[in-house]
Amino acid sequence: MAASAIFVASCSGAESSQADSNSAATVTSQRAQGHPYEILGTRVFDLTDPASQIPYQIFVSLPPSYEQQPQRRYPTVYVTDADYGFPMLRLIGRRLNGAQPQVEEFITVGLSYEKGQDPMVSRRRDYTPTAKGASDAPSTARHGESLRYRNYIRDVVIPFVDGQWRTQADKRVYVGHSYGGLLGAQILLTEPEMFDAYILGSPSFWYDQKYLLREALGLLDQQRAINADVYLYVGEFEALRTGDKRYHQEVDMVADNRAFADILRSRGYRGLKLRADVLADEDHMSVAPRGFTQGLLHTLPAKED
């Protein structure tokens, strides 16, 4: 394995005695006396990228039935921007199955930022395809290392997760929003076999004068096949409509999302399953929870009895 992993999450007394079950149903107490709130039943690991020596963290949560069904293997769902994406996705997956199974249980893997780094600094560098940054980014900001970060996920994170837990080799899902959606789109275009399904939310296709959209056809020329289930979502108010504050005033992410879907469909890949939704009454900041929900229902529907 390219990198070692260190368990760095500290556990309360209640969690340390029950953490192996990783079940929200059995782990219900928190440390008190003003200690920070913890997401009980989750684990944090340090995983350094050997190519850059950047120290990253990943967050892991096992499904409620994991310890009770030792022969069972589970899909894995990898989500970028783990600080908000990991707890959101983990909870959505559990809430969907609260009354009856709607999605398959899955292992949640949060892809967090460089350890100790400002999240925006980390994501600008790791999720973008070229060194030309956004107009509102500081002049000193680094961009354009998404291929290195893609390789880190492929060569370090995925082997670590598959080596530690009972994963299903043919059910690996990528989830990303905004810059995370842009990164996911680039992975889909360059190494689509890394994941079996992609939930790409409001991808920042506007980045660098729509660089990825301009390059998409050429990149697809190098892919004989794409065997993946892709769910694209964007909010209604992410369209361009000047003078209406509910909408974007500079970029049209709805049109960009539609253009990307059209490019994918134009290649006629037999193994590609694609759905693209514009979610009504949502903007860039509000749409992710709903998009994650619809994406899980689309890519990991519960098996029929």
C-alpha cells in the first residue's frame, strides 16, 4: 500500500465501548462538560498522498447492519468536501431507510481536505483542472492539481478502504457538488472505471472559460466504453437571468449541465445510464441535500425482495 493509515479520532467512553458496531441505534451518548460534538460511530484516518506529501484525512462510517451481517459486502459511496458532505450523505442514507428500505446500505467515505489547511485553499488546488483560477480567487491561490488528486483517490484511498472493509468491487459511487462535481466530471471523462456510479451536483463547468466542456469530446475519444450510472443535478436558480436576484448573474450552470449531458449522450455508450435533473426552487447553496437524496435513489435503489 502506498501510504500508511493512522486512527486519529478520539472516542468518548460511550463510543469506545461500542464503536465497532458503528450503529446510530446503539451509540446515543455524547461527552459533556462543553466538549465538541462528535458524530458517533464514525472514524477518521490520516492518509498522506505520497506523490505530493500532502497530508489528507478521510472519514468513514459503516452501515448499521455491518457487524450483524459478517458475510455481507457493501457498496461504497465517496463524497468530496467531507466537512459538510460526509455527515449529510451519511444521514440521508439512513433517513431514507427509516420506514422501509429505499436505498442499499452503504459504507460512507468522506474525502476531506489537506490536514490543517483552509478548506477553500485545499479544494481550489485539488478539484480544478487547470492552473488558471477563478476571477475572485486570491492571486496567490494554487489551482489545477485535480489529476494528481484523482490519482491519490485511485492509488491510496480506494485500496485502503477496500483493504479495511467488506466492500463490493462493482458498486463504488462518487458524489461531488460544485468544484467536487467538476472533479467528478473530469474523472468520468478520463478514468470512468474508477467508479461505477457518479452523482455530479452543479459542476463548476464555467471554470477557466468552460475548459472541461471544451475538452470533453477529445477526452471521450479516448474512451471506448463508459459503463457507469450517472446522475446530474443542478438547481433551477443556477440558470442565468440578469436582474432577478434568485438566479445567477454571470454564469448559466443549467445550460452547462445540459451541454455536458448532451455530450455524454452523443457518444452512444451502451453501458452509460444517464439522468439529468433541474431541481425546482433550488439555488447553488440549497440544492445539495436534495440532489444527494435523488442521486442515491437513482444510483443505489434498494433491492426488491
